[in-house]
Amino acid sequence: MTTPLNRLKQYKSWGRYPTVEHKAIHQIHWRSDLPDVNKFEETVLPYGYGRSYGDSCLNEGGILLDTSYMQQFIAFDAEQGLVRCEAGVSLEQVLEVIVPCGWFLPVTPGTKFVSIGGAIANDVHGKNHHRAGTFGCHVTQFELVRSDGTYICSPTENAELFRATIGGLGLTGIITWAEFKLKRIPSPLIDQEKIRFANLDEFFAISAEMDQRFEYLMSWSDCLSGGDSMGRGIFMAGNFYDPPLGAEPSAKKLKPFVPFDLPSIALNTLSVKAFNAVLYRIPLGKRVRSIVHYEPFYYPLDAINNWYRLYGKRGFLQYQLVVPLEGDNEPIREVYRRIAQSGEGSFLVVLKAFGDIASPGMLSFPMPGVTLALDFAFNGEKTLKLLDELDTIVREARGRVYPAKDARMSPENFRAYYPQWEAFAHYIDPKFSSSFWRRVTESANGQ
Amino acid sequence: MLKIMIIGATSVIAQETARFFATEGAEFFLVGIPADKLVVIKDDLVARGAKRAEVYEADLTDFDKHPQIIESAVQAMGSIDAVLIAHGTLGNQKAAEASVEVALKEINLNLLSNISLLTLLGNYFEKQRRGCIAVISSVAGDRGRGSNYVYGTAKAGTTTFMQGLRNRLAKSGVAVVTIKPGLVDTPMTADIKKNFLFSDPATVGKAIYLGMKKGKDTVYAPWFWRYIMAIIIHIPEFIFKKMSL
Ligand SMILES: Cc1cc2nc3c(=O)[nH]c(=O)nc-3n(C[C@H](O)[C@H](O)[C@H](O)COP(=O)(O)OP(=O)(O)OC[C@H]3O[C@@H](n4cnc5c(N)ncnc54)[C@H](O)[C@@H]3O)c2cc1C
């Protein structure tokens, strides 16, 4: 009933890069028994399930407050679709409770092993960004415990702290509980459509059309093929399936089917051959429709526990960017070209168009445009240099890079991506800090 | 739907077990301390599907109050289908070695309170002629070890008492379930360095839930502890006494 944690917890981030030492870890079991952070000499940082990739959930030399043990629900209104629960409750547990009652998460990232606190602190997005915005858009209120007191935050109460904490990277205080709105679903099944696209032009054309018809959208795209087939891939779209009367498949009977081909592809560890095999199973231009359980549709990677291990000891880097949709989308093409040239080969990328629903979060990552997520095995300088080059492209295109997946962006680039960072910094609790935050504000403080 | 009394309801393992019953719409009578935490657990269980939950604050070392606890549960729910006894402390072995008072205090909470409750509950269930009595004992009761034998003694006593009670109540169709968790990652073990033998409370909770539903006699949680303990029990004493365990 609770999400199994990594019980030999190492308090690392999901990419295993970087790894840092902490002074101490404090597990919080009851929301009424929070430690008084003022008695610590070092700074503190909340830590959920460590599903962030880089160093935003780490606090080198400081203290981590492990909030993942706080797993109590407080209330579930099955009529109105409203959940209030502690910050350590995972999305998996929320789904266990709400799906049988005909509700779903308003927004979900690509793994259900994240905490509600983490979902708020990174203001996570999912396949329905163009329809629903970020997770933070659906949060009605939460409790924030800071070194100077406890605050109930909502769009109308302590509204500035509310906005700073959504996407606030855990720096504004500890979220002890949160309340959020759910989405009604007719069944736990997804009516899915897959389309193969030959290149980026086709992707943009299909994307514009599918945006109108589907709630959930994303694509896998191959970033190694060049020329006319640059960016070729598979578009996956879906809506919750409304079964015809009398034919309602019960959620219990239809066991989630977990495909093993998708995750391995996602890991870039399979050969080009394997990708092509899937790619060419679907003829160009043809739409392949199927009804699937929501599990494989949203969470293909969750079927493989601890998949980061496939990258070995050196770990890996994730990189997610967004750039505005403009003209012939030259920046995106340039990103593809750079990656192909580098030979560093993130061979498959996740490609998606974000919509224009604004999040209340001050420092949120999503903005209208196209987003790309890539992962790279960590090969030292070579990898870092490539990512710096991508940063330059993104920066010139007035885009952004996602802090939840970052371990290396420069302070200059961070400040260019998030010019609002100084306004945000005003709301940081002085007892809170993270490795990420010190890194991206380092030289800025010295100026 | 099942009507379940949980004694020591703030125990993490008890909570995890209760969550499984909650999804089936069970009714709960939650006994323990402190009241505000019991309310937190009540809200959690109701949100997860429990039909109803009542809380009852009680210091379980106050044996005189035990009859009242059970009467209140029967009054609140009409009857009791199952009871899970989960309270206890790991105690401090070193302190118990140094002080008779500390040692006896451990025995009082971890053994005598169980005997008191089980005597009353045994009679209740014997008359009802159905139901399930489950108690969280421990693998620590399977063999005395230098590092925690006071706790182990309390658990061994509980296990033996349960064995006898099971024998007596079998005729009445009442299941008596002895649960022996191994090492579990809970606040009770917060100060012990974790290794691969540690289990998640949810895994243990699930094993207890299934054991109670099936009316098993002894549940090792997780299952592999049955084999670990089978080995430990069979180490000859002349070797065992020299081992540091
Ligand atoms: C396979 C996979 C797929 C993913 N897909 C997506 C995706 O599609 N979209 C997306 O947006 N992200 C995605 N992510 C990233 C992930 O959703 C976020 O990093 C998420 O925030 C992780 O939550 P966590 O509970 O593990 O938090 P952690 O990683 O432990 O912490 C994240 C941040 O939240 C803060 N925090 C945690 N708990 C609290 C609290 N109680 N109070 C205050 N601050 C807190 C931490 O300080 C830290 O800054 C994915 C990650 C993986 C591994």
C-alpha cells in the first residue's frame, strides 16, 4: 500500500551523477514531528523519492530531510475529485486509491514513483501539457513549514509563497501536505493511436493536428539519422477510453500489460536495429489504433526497477530543453545536427509540443514551445562539452533547460533561462539550500 | 465487511496492514497513543476506503483498563471480527542488562500486556466461535541472542502463549495468527544501520494481511525469515554461544 522505497537508500539522484556526501539524513515519519531546522548548523533540503536526475535533490555537506515516509492520506472526496495527502505519498498510491473511483491524476510525469512534494517542487509536466498545464495548475493548497513558521498556501492565501514553492526546487520550506484536483475518467484504459513520421517536418504537421484531437501526446524520435529523415520517429497519442454501454471492461480484469520493447528502446542501450524494427512495424502515414491499460501508456519505464543501473557506475545525464515554436524550428534542427555530429549519441529522444497554459509556479520549466528530452551516458568532458553546446542553442532561441534533470548547466545559462530567479530567491528559506542552487547561483552571489 | 480492532495502531507495520483491509471497506477500532496520531491514521484509512474508523486512546500498560477497551470496541462496532495486536518497543538491551527495573518494564509492555489482552480476547472469541486474533511477535523470540534477549524473551513468551491459545481455540473455529517480522525499516529501527535483510513495512503489512485473511498459524514476514530462522535455530548451542549476534 505504500510505494516500496529504495530501502538501502543511498540518497543519490536518479542519474547517479553527481554523487555527494551528506552530513546527515533525517527521516520524517509524522507531519506533526518535524525537526526544528533552526537547530541544525548546516542547511537542509527535502528529499522525496530521488527521481530527479541531477543535483536538485542533493545538498552536499548539508542535511536531507527524507519526506518519503510521510504517506498518510488526509481526505479523498470521491464526489468532487479532490485529494489531500501528505507530501511523501507517491503518485502510485494516489492512483491505487482514485482509479477504482473513476478518477485520475490531473498531470503525471513518466514515472509513478514520485512524491506529491517532488511533483510540486519540480512542477512536473506530462503528456497532456497542451491541455492541462503542469501539476502545479491543479494544486489547490498546501502546508509549508519554514524555519520561521508554518504557512497554508493557496492561490489566495500566502499567494506569493504558493507561487514560489510550485517549481521551487524544495528551497522555500517543507511541504507537509497538499491538496489537488483530479480528473474524471470513464475507464482506466487508453484509446491509443500510433503514427510513424518520416522527419521533423512531418512531426510538426502531425503534432498540430493531433493537439486538437488528443489529450495525451508524445513521440519517440531518432536523433542520429540525418538529411531527409532527420527526426523520424513514432507519435503516440491517446485519450481515456469510454467503453460502449454494457461493454465496460473492469479495471481488475484487464491486468496492466507491460511491454518490454519500449523501455529498452528508451534506454538507448539497444541497437538501431531494434528501434527500426518497431519503427517499421508501423507503415508510414498509417494510424495504428489500440486500447491499452494506462500503465504501459504512461509508465513504460516503471516496469524495470532501477533502470539507471544499465548505465553503469559512471551514471548518466539527462537533458531536457524547451524552445519556442517558431518559423521552421531551426534551433530544434540544430540540436539534432549537433547530437548526430558529436557521436555521443542519445539515439532516441522524447519529443513533444508544450501548450500555453501558464503555471502559477515562478520558476517552472514548461513554456509554450517544443520540448526534447535526451539521456547520455556520462563520458566525462566530451559529454559535458556537447551539452554546453546545446545550452548555447537553447539560450539563443530564448528557451530553457529543466533543473530537475540537470547536473551541469552554467550559472550564466541558468540566469538567462530563468531571469525571474532573483525574484524567486527572495522566497528561499535561509535554512534551505541545495547542490543545484549553490552551483547555478555561485558566481552570481559573488558579483 | 470486516470489523477490525487494532491495538497499537500507530505502529507502522499495523498501519500498512490496515491499509490493505481499508481498500476492502473494513471498519476499524484503533487503540493506542497518542490520540492525535490515531486521528491521522483514521483519516488515512477512511480516505483509502475504510467504511469507518473510531479512535480510542489508551496506555496499554494500564492492565485494569483492558476490559474496557474491548467492551468499547464491541459497543462501537457491534462485534469484532479480527484483532491485530501490534504495540511494543524494541527497548535498549544494554540498559535492561544494567537495571532490573528497565528489564521488567520491557517484559511488562511486550509480554504481560499481551497476556492480559489475549486472555480477555481469547474468551471473547471463544464465545463468538469465529474470528481471528493476530499478534506481532518477532523472529527475535525464536532464539535468545546477546544483543536483544530481553526483547526476545518477551516475544518468545508471546509466541508460546499464542501457540497454547491456538490449540485451545481451534475447537471454536478461531484463527490465532503469530506474526514474526524480521528486520523492518520503521521508526523502531531508525537507529540501526540498514542492510539487505531489511524489509519495507508495506511488504510486511501485505504478508500480515494475507496471513490474517487465510487464518495462518505462523507468518514469517517476509517469508524468507522462516528459512533464516530455521538455520539459526539449528546451530548447536556450543557454537552459537560464541557467536556475536
Ligand atoms: C523515468 C522518469 C521519468 C520522468 N518523467 C518526467 C516527466 O515526464 N515530466 C517531468 O516533469 N518530470 C519527469 N521526471 C522527473 C521527476 O518527475 C521529478 O524529478 C520529480 O520531482 C521527482 O520527485 P521525487 O519525489 O523523486 O523528488 P526528489 O527527486 O527527491 O526531489 C525533487 C525536488 O523536490 C523537492 N522536494 C521533495 N519533497 C519535498 C517536500 N515534501 N517539500 C518540499 N520540497 C520537496 C526536493 O528538495 C527536490 O528539489 C521523470 C523522472 C524519471 C526517473
